[in-house]
Amino acid sequence: MPYTRTWSEELVAEWLHLQNYFVEVSVPIRTAKPGGRFEADVLGVKIENGVLKIIHVEVGSLSNRPKVNIEKIQKKFNDKNRKAVEDYCKKKLGFNGEINYQSLYIATYVPNTTLTEAKRENINIKSIDEFIQEDVIPTIENWKKNPPFKSKTKGESIVLPDGLWLLHVVERMRKILSKHHKNRRASKNI
């Protein structure tokens, strides 16, 4: 199995894993006309209620040129790439039923103008900060409230699986910052 190329792709893969998706990274999905190939950065796949759920995530840094950025993102999720991802997942799992395909672009750097314009174009895009706040942290909290195994402990004492090291870092930083903010508020009240 290939390794992720960046910490941000790794974070996406761990986030999907924690939601019980089978995860593949750097998946070659089709060849380009002049040579080379298109790859999906991260794919999360699971069968739920007889439906093949696919989350196709691309990760990257964007420029200060909104129109160029939007074209770049649309190309990554165009119909040819979407069909190639769906065909790859169906073949890999031997599945022939209904498919629910979702795409998401995670921007490690993105100007606000690009975020606004992309969302206006109905592109599912998030900055890395939005992704961590809106998706990663709630997923960790939900997993800890509803672990996939029976635990003797509850709440904060439940520990994430060891191999999800970036999720551990996010969780630890959240606790440190929360404690720091509580201490700052307490010292202001003195």
C-alpha cells in the first residue's frame, strides 16, 4: 500500500479510517493523453445499507488566482475522474449496486476569495483549519463517545488507536489549548 505524500493527506486518511472507511492513498485512476497518470490523493470507501459510499479527497495548496484554482479543482473531480474512481472502487470490492460519490477538496493554503468563489460554484472545499474544526475534532469526539468496542472507561479516558498519530496530535493540541484558555480566564479573574 502506498504512503501518503503529505501530513495533510495523512490526516484525511486517518479521519476516514476513524469513520470505518477502507482507505487508499495515491490511487492511480487513469492515464493522461500526453502520458503520466491521474491519481486520487485519498479515497475512503465503505458499503452502508447496500450502497457503496465513496469519499474522494484531493489535498493541495492554492494560488491567489481564484479562476485558475476553481478550474484546477474542477479538473480533479471531472466526470472522467469521477467515473474512473467509481469503476476502481466497484472493481476492487466486486460491487455492482448503487453508488454515493462525494468529493472534497482540502486546501492547506487558500485565499478567502477562492473559498468564496468555489463555494459559489458548488465546489465542496474547505481550508485545512475548517476541516480540522468542522470534521476532524467532531469525528474524534463522536468516536470517543461511541467506540467500536465495549470499553471499561468512558469519555476522556478512551484513547484513539495508536496508529492514528496525527489524530492524536490534534486531540492533544485541543486539550492543551483548552487548558491554556481556562488558565488565562482564571488568571484574568484574579
